[in-house]
Amino acid sequence: MKITIESLALQAASANKLRLFLDYDGTLADFAPSPDDVLPDKELIGLFDDLVSMQNLLPAIISGRRLSHIQKLLPVKGLLLGGTYGIELLLPDGKQMNAFPYEKLRPTVERLEPRWRSLISGKAGFYLEDKGWSLALHGLRAAKAEADIAFLSALTIVMEEIADPHFRVIQGYRFLEYAPVVANKSKAVRKVLDEFTPGDAMIIYIGDDDKDEEAMEVVIDSGGYGIKVSSKPEKSRAQFTIHDPSGVRFWLRRLYSASRSGADN
């Protein structure tokens, strides 16, 4: 019988162990013009308080946000949190580990920050986000002509002047980030599966963008399931689609309810 997104929740609720990976922005919460516009959501925090009570669930949030920010958005004990695409990991027991020494990467960010800041000085609609490990330029609110010039100039600077082999360029719509090569969701997922997940666990990854697609590849190749969060058809290896973050929350509630029903029987 073909598995549906609804029956997947029932199957996951009854699994012996379930490793559930989720992105944050665009998956659990709607996108905002700048990262600072997203504040802790009591409804979402309450949902995860319920989810971590499930005996079979091993939840992991892998986000592009810095770890300290994710901790503020989801102050829930029992979560595995990955910040800056997983270069920073916080385990449920409170132990933190980094994929690369921070002090070896930070100087590049500090060299780049004033260069990018000068590009957007006095221009409305831009936001420069210093994540510590990486630097991200946002321009959703900027005028198109100014945004086109600023992003092209920012890219030229990192390609021709900075050119650090330990870093890579991450691009999106009116978005540019210079991040460490090891800050990669697929690498983080592989580590979590290899070191912190039982071999017989069911695996699900829910995410919305190209960085999540890389991570889904690892999950699907390991026999797990991918759920793409998108309101329109997109090329993806994910076996299932949920339209938006509110749909993801509904599915997670269904998962929790199915788990509670099983526990009561």
C-alpha cells in the first residue's frame, strides 16, 4: 500500500526510534525580511515541549541561524540543535561541539564585514547579519536596482579579494552568505546519524530550501524519508510535500497525537 503524508505520521509515531530532522526558517516558521524579525513563538515552543515527551522521538533542528539564536527561539530541553548549518552542535545533554575551530575562521569574517558594510551604508532595505562563523547579506526590502548592484559587488569582493579556501558562497533570492565549507547541513546530518542515532531508527527530514535538499539526500540514501516544504511544485528527491510552516506544525501535531493514542492503548 502506498504511503501518504498522513500514514507516514502514524508509521513514525509507532516506530521504535524516530530521528526527526527539521529546518527552522521556512519550515517551522514563515520567512521574515530580516532574521531579527523572528521572535520566540509560544505555540511552537509548546509544540516541541510535547514532542520531546515522546519516548521514541529524537528531534534535531539544523538551521542556518547561529546556535545561540536557535536556543532563544526554541528553549526546549531534549532537542539536538545545529547552528550555522550544523557547524555548531548542541546535544540534548548540553554538550556542545564544533566541526572546526572558531578562531581559525573568524578572522576571514572580520576582514569581510567592513567591506560589505560599506556597500550598503546609507541604503535602505539591507541587513548585514554577522553570525560569528559566517557573514550574510539580506536585501529583501531593498530597491531592486540597488540590490542588484550591492549583491554583485559583494560577490566580487569575496571571489576576487577574500577568496578563502575554507569558505564557500551561499546564494539565494536577494541573499548572499560567505560561510565555512564545513558549515553544511548534509555533513551535520551524516554526523548525527553516525554518532547519535540508533542504526534501526526511522529517519525523516523536513526542510524547504537547497541546503535542506543536500541533507535530504543523506537521509533518503540511508533509507529515510524527505518532506519538502513548498507551496509550488519543485524538483526534489523528497517523497512528500507540505505546503507551508503551518502545515508542518499540523503534521507534527498529528505525529504527537498518534503517539499519545498508541501510548494509551
